[in-house]
Amino acid sequence: MTKTSRELISRLWNDAWKDGLWAASWSKSLDGLTAGQAAWHPPNAPGVSGERHSIWQNVLHMCLWREHWLRKLSGGTTAKDVLERENFPPITDHSESAWSAAKSRFLESQTRLAAALTDAMTSDEQFEAITHFLPHDCYHFGQINLIRGMLGLMPVE
């Protein structure tokens, strides 16, 4: 039995969250992290300026772009200055409640994109645009799991 592109991408999207694809599931990759762990920045190589992104910043980055495209699907836009300012934003509130809110925001965007992938009202062009989140987010979860390892946490299976 062959699956349509929409069915396949939708299944992969949900599998990435729940079970993982070729790596740890996205949900398990965020489970159990404290706010301090999520906000920690990996060190740069000697002589490299700037700061690497934290797990928390990666989560907010993915939320921003998911929400931006969900807005576009319904005819809305996101101001350019918001996209620039909120892309890997600095974490100013390091509380557990702020980290919990970021994870809730991520879960909401996960659920909304899953619905958009199966929505018959999503045009082929829109569908193609949002399918790019699958490899995009797999990339960032690879970073997240590498940072988990740098923190000395056990691998997510």
C-alpha cells in the first residue's frame, strides 16, 4: 500500500515527536531538563567569538519559525524586526516556569503543525513549505542532544 506525501510526512512528523526517527524523540529530548540546563551555553572553540546557542534558544528559534509559517498559512505575517529579534533570543528569565512555558509553546506549535500537515485546506504549495520543518527541526534536535551530552546527561533512547 502506497502512502501519499501528506500521509508520509505527517507520520514522520508525529513519529519524530513521539518515537524518534533516526535519533531520539523530540519529546524525550526535552523531558527532564531543568531551566538551568536548558539555558546553558556550550563553550566556543578557542579564538572563536560570540556565544553558542543554548537548548532553550534552539527551542524558541523553532517556535518562532513554526508560528511564523502557521501565521502565513492563515494569511498573516510576522514583522521582520520580530523575526530578527526573536530568532535565537537571549534568555532573560531563567525560571523553571519560563522554561515550562517555552516547552508548552513548543508542544502547541508541534500540535498545530501536525494539524496543518493533514488539513485538506493546506494547499500543495503551503504543504511543501511547512514540510521543511521536518529536517530543520531534526537538525536542531541533533544540536539539543549534543548539548545534553555536553551537560553530562545520559543519552535519550
